[in-house]
Amino acid sequence: MDADGTLKVRLRSPPVEGAANEELIAILAKAFGLPRRAVTIAAGAHARTKRVMLDGIDERRAAALMATFAG
């Protein structure tokens, strides 16, 4: 996690035909224990910086899980 609270994820898939977005969704779903359909890219689907939505997880639990990535 970055100093400003953003989570940086390094992807192996190229940003071609949505492959990188699909990989990001799969990684986040696994990390947060959610089904893939619960992770959506809310903004930035065609940009390096993205905003994602996690359905079925409250803000407190998401923050706790994010803290584990930082440490």
C-alpha cells in the first residue's frame, strides 16, 4: 500500500483487450475473499489508476484487510 492509502498491484497481463483488468479483478477477489462478480472497476478501466468497488464487504473490514497488505 502506498503512503496515501492506495493499493498498488503489479499485474502480469498486458493492457490489451481487458486482460489486465480481468487479472486485477481476480487478484482483488481472492485477496478480499469475494466472488469475482463482487469486484467491479468503477473508474479508470482504460487508465493505469483505477477505482474499484467491492460489493459485500463493509468499509471497516476492507480497511482491516488493506492494513494487512501494508504490513
